[in-house]
Amino acid sequence: MRRVSFVLAMAMSASGAYAQSRPMTPGMTCNQARNLVLSRGAIVLGTGTYTYDRYVRDQRFCEINETIEPALVPTRDTPQCLVGYRCRDADFLFDD
């Protein structure tokens, strides 16, 4: 019985999803945030308590049907820091 309880407890603990923390731009300098995007190529950054997005270094990190737009985020030293780009659907340009 003890063995069954142990196996059950291990299975339950192994199946839980562990939250991954993401770098938060308000705690970084503009240069730190920009260098993080440049070094990783693509990364999810938190910009506030409940806000985040994926930022990319260039077009190569987007899908074929996407284009890039400049991405500005708040950092410790700059309210609107250009960290890189965001991928957006290319057809958004033609929406009415």
C-alpha cells in the first residue's frame, strides 16, 4: 500500500505544469532588453503584470505570411524603447 501511495504521489507531482517566468522589461534598461532580443532572435517578454508579447530580431523569425512592425516597450530608463519587431499577419494592411 505504501508503494502505491508513493507511485501515485510521484505521478501527480510530475504531471503538474510548471510556470516559466519571462523577462520583464520594466526592470531592465533599454539596452538590456534590446540585447536580449538581439541575442535570442525571438523571445517572449513581459511588459507589465498581465501583458506580454513575442519580440523578434528580424523577419526570419516570423512565419512566411507575416510581416514585421517596430516594437516599443517600457523599460526602466525609457518609456518607449525600440527592442526589435513583432510579427503581424501581412494581410492586416489590406483590411477595411
